[in-house]
Amino acid sequence: MKAYPKHIDSGKVIAINEIIDGYVMPKHGNKNLFEDNSWINIIMDDVYDTFYRDKEEAKVAKAKKFLAMVESEKAKVKDYTKLVVTDGMVDYVLKKYRNKWKSQDEITYVILEDLWLKYGNRIVEREKEEEHHHLKRIMERERCMISKTELDLLRAIKAKQVDDHDDHDLDTLDLENRIKKLEEDFGRLLKEKKAKESKKAKKTREAKKAREAGLAKQVKKARKVELKAMEAKKVTEEELKAKKAKEAMLAKLKAKKAKKAKNAKEAMLAEVVQISSDEDDDEDPTALTSTRSRAPTTFTFTRSRASTASTSTRSEAPIASTSNKKAASTASREYKKIDMTECVIALFAPNALPPSATRKKKST
């Protein structure tokens, strides 16, 4: 099994769907990938060799080339920003370039190169000991630092020649005034920019606060509507529950009333039957069983007996007064029984004809 290079991070081997479906599964799909862990390393090495090795080697080669270039540039680059302007340096420039350079001219790279060769040997030796990543940052700042070095050197030379050239003071003051004005303008612009950013941030905060307030208001309104709906639903449910309870109570009272009426009817019927039985016991013992068994039979039997008694009373006129009193008493009891029987029948069968009506119909 191949080993990964030291500069390669195994986390760069990404298991994307294209690699798995298009390369790994057709080639290694018949392996026991989930039972034998050693196959995972083999597959990762294979995927790296196929898809990532060329890219990583190209990156390494590019990095080596860049380092070599940095080493080469470091040997050639002359950092003029490291030059520190001193009185000796100013005297050296005035002495050597008095005929070739005037105070109104700019500092040329020839002078800087000469100063570097004369004073920059120790700087070069010290720079060789620094790390490579500092060199890149120094190169980026080189241009602006060179300008600053030129300006410092120019100011020092003009200050040295102030006694001979008084007009140079005006140029220096003018330059300083311009620099000061630039600094003031920059500060003012920076302040205005900060004020605009602050104002914009304030507007953003106010808009956000207004949005949050609107959302809170909407949520509160929705919550209020929801509470009202819940209260209405609760009231409706309570009314429905009360209605159902009322209906159940009415049904219960109705059933209780019906049961009470039924019990009253049964008690009245039992009382009628008992009265009939007691009266029949006084007249004929054989009629006891018939009277207790069925009320309609008692009614028929009593009616027939009453008719017989009435006929016998009308036909036997010559009978003694004692017999007439007994017959009258018996007939009176019979009519009372008929009236009570009619009441019972009216309770249990309201639409049926009473026995008296039936008797009258038969008599007609």
C-alpha cells in the first residue's frame, strides 16, 4: 500500500457522488468494504492517485518555485527604506553631488544606490537572517517607504542649506502646509464618512425596531383574535353542554314522571281489582279466581250478573220487601264496580268505548 506524502492532507480526499458512483463502486464494489477496514485505506490511496496526486504535486512544485524566486529576489532587492538619514549622510551627498544636484531637484535612485552601497552593508547582512514571510510584506511597503525616505532626505538637505538659500524655507513651509492641509482634509473626510455610517446604522436600527414593533403588534393582534375565538368556542361548548344536560334532565324527569304515572295506574288497577275481589267474595266465592285474573273478565261477569239481577227484580214483583232491599243493595254494588272498571279502562285504553256505552248500544 502506498503511503501519502507528508505535505498531503488526507482530508482533501473528498468522497463525492461522482467519484463513488463512477469510479469506486464499478472498480471496488465486489469487495467486503464494511467487513474489512483495510480496503478503505487502499481505496483512498487509489482515489488520491487517480484524482488528486497531479494537482497536489503541481501545487508543491509551484510553492518550491515561488520559494526559489523569493530567495533570488532577496539577494537582489535593496530596501532603501532601511536607510536612516543622518548628518554624515547629508554631508556625504552634498560633498559628492554638489555639482550634479541642486536643492530644487528630487533625490534620484543614483543617490539612493550610492547611499545603499556605502551604508547598507550591515542592513543586508541583517536582512538575510529574517524569515521568508516577512520579505513579502516588506516588498509591498517598499514603494511608499522609498518616497518617505526621499522626502526625509530632501527636508534634511534643505534644512542644511537654509542659511545660503532663504527662499528654500518658503518651499519647506509650503510643503509642510500642504501636508498639514492634506491631513486635515483626510481627517475631515474620515469624520464625514464615520458620521454617514453612523447615520445609516441608526436608520437601520430604527427600521429594524419598527419592523419588530410591527411584528409584535401583529402577533399581539393575532393572539387576541385567537383568544376571542377560544373564548367563543368555550362559551359555545359550555352552552352545548348545558343544553345537553338540560335535555338529559328533562328526559330523566319525563321518564320519572311516566314511571310515576305508570305506578299510579298500576296501583289504581290493583286497588280496583282488590275492591272487586272483596265484593265478589261477599257474593260468590267461585268468582274470586276470575276477578283476580283479568279485569275485563270481571267487567263482563259483573255486567251479566247485574243484568240478571235487574231482570229478576223486574219479573218477581210479588217478592217480599226483604228480598227487594237485598236486590237493591246488590245492584248498587254492581254499578259501583262497573264505574270503577270504566275508570281503569279509560286509563289504559283512552280510545276504547266504556262498558256503559256498549251496554246502551246493545240495549238499543
